[in-house]
Amino acid sequence: MSVDPDGQFPDPGANRRTPTALERIFLGPGGLRAGWRAALYLSIFLLFMTALQFGAALVHVGLSARRGGPVTAGSLFIQELILAVCAIAAARVMSGMERRRFRDYGMPWRGAFGAEFWHGAVWGLAGVTLLIFFIRAFGGYSFGAVALSGTGLVRYTFLWIGFFIVVGIAEEFFFRGYLQFTLSSGMGFWPAAILLSLVFGAVHLSNPGEGWPGALGVFAVGMFLCFTLRRTGALWFAIGWHAAFDFGETYLYSVPDSGIVMPGQLFAAHLHGPRWLTGGSVGPEASVFDFVMLAILFVVIDRLYRPRPGTDADSLDTDTIAERR
């Protein structure tokens, strides 16, 4: 290091420019602040959604004119597929801008539909089965007659399997993928998880038949799935759990899912009893036993996916946890 004529070492910060007020608003030590990156992601996502929905609407008009029918389960599939494609495509754009790997956002393609996905699916079916068991034990649920047979049984079984896998990918990546990773870098993992889970619950209030108890249940589910992300290091467990839980709720046990009664349910099932037990028009997600079921699963996942010795799961990013497993 050179010295000045007086023999003194120069001050390293002497020539450092003081950032302007505008720079302090938008820029942090790592570049563009997390909140602005999240806002940019949402803007790109909405741009993609608008373009694809416009294109899908044009196609739908033609199909409706030929078939003369209402919106079908197939059209719901297309809507969720558009959501998934736009959420992932916007993250791909951001990964190029941020010079990050796409897997940093919690959904590495190498683990797609691997062991963690199927573990999540098993626990998702176990969770919804436990929930229905509690409600039935208190007299709030009956199966009714089998409502499907023949080709209808085969068609709706595979339709709802595919549909809810797409729902799992779309909603998990949108709420717990890029946005969870980015906001965690600015405010920490759990504050970001709480914020996004609140939004996750609030969005469901737009569903017909949904209410605040159901939205609170969705918030609790969001927090549970953030916990699985933290412990597994990726979203595939959460995607499998989400898909299987919704499939079990909508199709296998044939009850309302967040206030929506889907066509093509397996049974002519009935919920009967007080709202605290059955969830009423919202469905089992608004039952008090939904929170009991989630509390049990929190304990189970905590035991099955322990933090590695010598690590602090609350201080590691999800990519680091994944590489250590």
C-alpha cells in the first residue's frame, strides 16, 4: 500500500462516494433491495399472466362456441397451468437478471417428482385422512353412495391427479418459491413466511363459500409448508403434500375445498353438524380439527427432518440445506 507525502496511510473510505437518497431507497449492499426485486418479479408475472390469459380467452371463446358448454374441469386445469407457467417463467427471467441458479428459488429440476415429492404426497393423504377421521368420529361426515363408475371414474381420477399436481406446483412456487427466497434475504425466513402465508390465506377469500375461518386454516397450511421447505431444503415435499391433500379433500372424500365444490367427486358425501366441526360451506379446512391435524404433522415432520448436527436451520438458506442432505 502506498503512503502519502507525510508518511501516513490513506483512509480507504476517503474517496468513497456517499450514496444518494434515491440509491439508498432502491439499493442495498447486495444490489437492488429484496422488496424491489419481489415487485419486479410480480410485474413480470402479471405481464405474462395477462398475455397468456388473453390468448387462452380467445381459444376458449372458440371452444365454447363449438361445444356450447360452461367452464369445465378442463378449463380449471388450463387456468392453473397458466399460473404455474407464468410463476416459473418470471423466476427464470429474474434468475438471469440476478445471475442466480433457478434451483436457488427452491424447486431444483433434478429433484422433480423424486423421493421428497412422494414422501410429501403420502403425508398429504395421511393429513386429509386424519382430518376426515376426526370429523367423522364426532358425527360430522358420511361417505354416501359412490357417485362415479366406468369411464367417468377413470377420467376424473386421472384428471384430478394431474390437476392437483399442477395446483401444487403453481401455488407452492408462487408463494414459497421466488418470493420466499427473495423476501427472506431482506427480512429473514420466518417474517417472509408469515407475510406470504397471510397473503396465501387472504387470496382464498375470493373463493365462493370461503370465509375467515377457512382463510386462517389456509394461513396455517402455508406456515406448515414453509416449515417443510425449511427442513427439506426444497419445495418438492410441499408440492407433493399440497397436491395429495387437495386431491383427497376434493375427490377421495368429496367435500368442499376452500369453499369450492368441484364436479366429478368420487362419493356423494355429506358434511353435517356445527361449523366448528365441519367447516360449513368452506369445508374441512375451516374445522377446528384442521389445526389439530396440522399440529400433529408439525411434530411429525420436526422428528423426521431434523436439522443436521452443527447447523442452525434458521440461519441457512434452503439451497445450503439441500446440499447437506
